[in-house]
Amino acid sequence: MEKTARYRYRGGWIIFVSLSLLASGLTGCHGMKTSSKVGLVANPEVFAITKDLLKKPLQFKGWGYAPGESIAVNLMILNGMNIKKLPVGEDSVRIAYAIADEYGNFKATMGAKDTLEWLFQVDWDNNSKPIFKEAKPLPPGKYEIRAIGEDSKLSGVTFLTVMTPAQRNGP
């Protein structure tokens, strides 16, 4: 009889612990919004800075923002890197812009002028045409991209890898 009481006591303890863990798990999920996860992807993620970017520009998709929120897609500047036309000390430059849809998602495409200005780093002639001979394209490497919500300040992060045209096309 004593043995049976011990097993009942142990069984009751297991049920108590199980229910406690279940309740704490449910409480921890209360108020959690899956849409609060902010994300960002780029297409393509790996590319060479060639005139092909003007035909098929970089595109960005993000999620987790407030509906109707303005989103700035920024290229983060590496320490010690000089970007033409960007004041020294700036840590980023806006390369695309979007407004989140009713679900908090957005799509943004990098415009030709921004592609020429920030990726190719061209100068312009008197007729507002790019001077490719004087371009100083971003050097090969990995660059952080942040999509920042204007109101929420939430930011999604992704990375772009710039390759030389020879690396991209192979030997």
C-alpha cells in the first residue's frame, strides 16, 4: 500500500510539472506577434558592377513593418571607405525607398540614378549623362544593407557581395 501511494505522489508531481511548463509556455506566447519579425532579402545577393545592373537592377523585399510605413533601404558604409559625393563621417546612403503594404511588406527596386551614383560612383557631364571613364565602382567585398522603418525604426538586414566582373563570369 505504501508503494502505491508513492507512485500516486510521483505521478501527481509529473502532472503538476507538465502543466506548469505548458502554462508558462502559453503565457510566454501571449501577445507575441509573428509579424513583428522584420526581414530583408536582396536579389541578386552576389553581383558584379557592370552595365547589366542598369537593365536588371537590385531589388529588395522586406516584411514586418507597420502598414503604410515609409522604408529607407540603406547601403552601410564601411569604416575608412570613401564614397564620392558622400560627406566624410556618414555611415550610410539611401539606395532605395518603399512604402509598406497593408501587411507590412514592401518591395523596392534600386533606380538607375542611384545605381550610377552609389555603385558605379560616376561623375556627370554637362548634359547629365554619366561619365563611365571616370567611374570608381565600389570595390569587391561584402556590404551590409539595412531597411529602416521611418516611424518604428525597425530594421531588416541583409548583405550584398560585390565581385569583380572576372570573378562573376568565371575564368
